[in-house]
Amino acid sequence: MPRIIEPELCIACGACEYECPVACITHGPSYVIDANVCIDCGKCQKVCTSQAIFVLGKDIIPTIPS
Ligand code: SF4
Ligand code: SF4
């Protein structure tokens, strides 16, 4: 299952974008994973020191008050 990035937890370090083997992480105002391209390798999650990346449909994604 693809990963998603919770923007409220992301510190925009860029580590995940550098690590992704299929270049499906892009950034504008925030970092975003293209779920249609993600191959579910998990590499982005391993390098994210902010624990901002979650498995869609599996992990419980925290609700961050804005
Ligand atoms: S799980 Fe793998 S393919 Fe999907 S966004 Fe992360 S690094 Fe890229
Ligand atoms: S590695 Fe984590 S904190 Fe860094 S840009 Fe990616 S999602 Fe954001």
C-alpha cells in the first residue's frame, strides 16, 4: 500500500525525496507522495526522522490540530 506524508509533521528536510527510487515524492508548499506511482518500498519511511510518513490504509494517521 502506498505511503502518505502528514504535512503537519513534515519538517521539509528532503530526505524522503532523495531516497525514493521511483521519484514519486515532490514538493511545492509541502512534500507529497504520488500514490499512483509509489511502489511501497518503505525507503522514505526509514529515513524520515519526523515520523511524518504513514502507510495508507494500514497506519493510524494522527490528527494534528492546526
Ligand atoms: S514507499 Fe518507496 S516508492 Fe513509495 S514514496 Fe516511499 S520511497 Fe517512494
Ligand atoms: S523525510 Fe519526513 S520530514 Fe523529511 S521531507 Fe520527507 S516526510 Fe518531510
